[in-house]
Amino acid sequence: MARSYLTVVIPSGSDITPNIPVPQGQMLAGVLTPGTFTGASLSFKGHPNMTDASVQPIYKEGALYSVACGVNRFIALDTTYTKSISVVSIVSASTEAAARTLLVMFSS
């Protein structure tokens, strides 16, 4: 099983990362939050076409796919809902007062 990691930043005063390209043949599998993270949950936006920047919210069985989170946590994701996307954005449940760096894990 191949894994890769990418560091992304939620800018200060924002609640969403820039679009993140998913490595070829892999899927979004987890997120590590920093000790300064303030969001109570994460949700995700994605698109199956890497060249289309119009990411849309990802839904799970009719509801927005979101996961509870906290500070200094690795959040494992259900790849059933992330395997068909080529580009993803990660959304915090709250606006971050300062830039927050997330470690994002991809897996095949």
C-alpha cells in the first residue's frame, strides 16, 4: 500500500484549504490537526476532474460528509467517500484565527 503526505494550510481568517491535488492512484485517507486547531469538525469538498477547480461538498448517504476532530489528532477517513476525487479542499467548522497547518495523508 503506497502512502504519501502533504502539508496544507488553512489561511488566517479562513475556514478552507486551497484545492489539493490528490496523487495519481491514491485517495484521501487521513488528516493530522495541529495543537492550535479550533474547528470541532472537518468536512470536505472535491471534484473527480483535476482540471476543474469547482470543488463541491462531498456527501455521505444524503448528509454532508464530516468528521469530528480536535487538537493534535489524526483523523482517519472512510475512503469510500474520497476514492473518486482528483482534487479536494478541507473545510474547518470554524474560521481559524491564525494560519493552521494540516498534514494530509493519501493512500492507495
